[in-house]
Amino acid sequence: MGIFGMAFRPLASFSQPKTLLLALALLFVAGSLHARTLQRIIDGAPPGAAIELPAGRFLGPITIDKPLILKGVGSATRIDGNGSGSVVTIRSSDVTLEDLSITGSGRQRYRLDSGVKIRDAERVTVRRCSLSRTLFGITMTNVHHSVLEENNITSYHEEVVDNRGDGINLWGSRHNRIVGNRLVRSRDLSISRSSHTVVMDNRVEESRYGLLIQMSEDVNASGNTILSNYAGIVCKGGRDILVVDNRIVKTRLATGIGVLLMHGKNIRIERNTIMRHAQAFYIDSKQKERGMQRYIIKNEIAFNNEAFHFHALIRNNTIRQNNIFANLNDVVKDIRGLPTTDNDIGYNYWGDYRGFDRDGDGIGDTPYIVRIFADRLWQFDHHLKFFYGAPVLSAIDFIERLAPFSEPVVLLEDPLPRRRPVEDAGAKEER
């Protein structure tokens, strides 16, 4: 017999493919198992043990500092931190949490109170867990070769979204996979100063940033659904970022951005559906950057106020084979006087293109050119936006287009515009 009448049955050694399994027969009356009792069960188990918890409420917080499997039976197995610190703290490699409900963390942001806090570890798995009433959901600091899979995460209810914690937060971590999780009403899915990270098939709703990538390298974000957040994907610095086959739909603010690209190198945005934002893309380039930096290819960009908003510069961008239609403005630049240079733009389908295709090759006979006439001067002076659509501004614009009294500013030119949409642009059907 084991602790408190619990029977342990060893099945294999830790060196074997299956870790040492312990059949845990819990013999307690209906109610809660005291936090010290659950911690003593964990402390008393040998390294590599598998502890199977039945349905019931177990009081935390708990700390796991050895290789261990802690498995429940789904939402009926609840570990409650009772509002104190992080509910589950992992300080060891080779730990697995499965099929648990984790709730009731503290609310101290400076110490990252979390549902699951993982530090300085490798080969940790958190799978099919439900995290609710937590400040941060899962935090990983200096954690490598680990997996977060099919978890449901919700932060404490806060009307001000910035007061919530991140649903998932990676810092200084490498070779991790974040797959099939659902984050609702948290703050961000955040990846900072990390590398070799896969973010696949997740769903982020009603949060601040669907995906925040900061100063990270080799991040692959694919197949995610990012819906009804304040911003879709925010990429600040870093390099070798691939954003492919995601659905980024509907930001909740009048100034919401689908994809924000701020500096960085070798950023590839391919086959995404980006719609119903104030700005589908907001691109902030460094003035001193050299060579091609951003590749925007085969995306569907539709039903936005602005398809592309460039801050200051339009340079070092490859923009090819995108479907760009039903937007109020295709291209906006908010600072005058800086030239458009060193871009590779072509074969896009522009809904506003009015040219012909007399030879029937699918490419327009004349370039698609975005110019600044009088009706778009608000791009350089936001005070003029108050008069957007006013009769007097429309009249001036009509006269200038009919008989220009000054040379209009050319923002962007696609020399080879498509007359029909790209068939395989945009994300695949939601999985």
C-alpha cells in the first residue's frame, strides 16, 4: 500500500520506452484532496512514475520537480490553485500533463502567475488540458523540445484586454510545438526571443493579439484561425518567419490590423485569408535595411478599409499573385516624400483594375497604378480625413483626374496585373 491507502503497481523501469507506471487507487470520500496530500503523492512517487487521478477536486498549488506523468479523466479531474501563485509549476524535464482541468491561479503579473508554469526544462508535454480562471495560461521560460497540444485556455475575465495574461507565453525557448490549442478571451499567444517554433492549427478568439512574434527566429505559423481579436498577427523584428495558410478575420477595433510587420528579415506571408480589418497589412520598414525583406504571396486580401498601409517607406517587398479586392483603399502611405523603390510587384489580382486584356493571356494590357490625387491627401495629413468623401473634395479630385494641374504621386505599380483571381490564393478550408 502507498500513501494514504493508495496502491502503487510498478509496470516498467524509467529506462524503458514506457516510464514507470503506477496504478493509483484513490480511496477518499467525496470532497477535495488537500493540497499537501496531492503534493505528497507527487513527492512520494519515484522518477518516471505515471499518476492517474480520478474525477474529483484536488487543491493546489503543486510543484513537479522530477520526470513524471500526471493524468486525469478530463474536465472532471480538477486541480484548483485556490487563487495562490501558479497552479502547477514544472521544474523538471520529461514531465507530461494530460486530461486535466486546471483553474484558480493567482493574479500577480510580476511573478507570472499561471495555470501551468514551466521553467528550465526539456521534453515537457501539456495535452488536452482545460485552463480557466488563470492570469496566464501556460508560460514557458527556457524550455526546449516540448509540446502544447489540444488545450483550451481562458484568462480571468477582464474588460480591459491588456489586464489579462497571455494564453500561451514562450520566452527564450527552442524547438517547441504549439498545436491544436484554443485560446478564448486571453491576451496573446506570445513567442519572444525563441527559435524553431511551430504554431499550427490553433484557434485564438476575442483576445488582444492572435499571435505575437517578437525577436524570434525560424517560426512556422500555419493553419491557425485568428478571429475577432484586436490585431491578428504582430511580427516585431526577428528573421525567417513563415506565416502560411492562416485565416485572419475581423479585428474588434476601428483601427485593428490583420498583419503587422515591423522590421525583421525574411518574413514570408503566404496563402492566408485576411479580411474585415481596418488595415489588412501594416508595414513598417527600416530606412537602412538592404535587400528583400518581406514576401507577400498568394494571399486573399478582401473587405478591409485598407489592404496595405505603409509607414513612411514602400521598399524591399515582394508582393505577387495575391487577390486584392473589395477594399476601400488598396494602398496607403502615411508620410510623403519618400520614394517607392526596390520592390518586386506583379501578377496580383486587383479588384479596382479597369484595364483590358486584348490578347486573352489573363494579364492586363496596362499596369495597375495607385496614385495620390486630391481625394487621398488625407493619407499625409490625418486632419483631412474629416473631409473624406465631402462634395468639395470629390469635385477637386474629379477635376484633377480630368486635367491634372500637378503631377500625382505614384505610390505603387503592378506592371502585370491579373484580370482573373488567383485560384489557389488564400487559406484552405478551416480544419
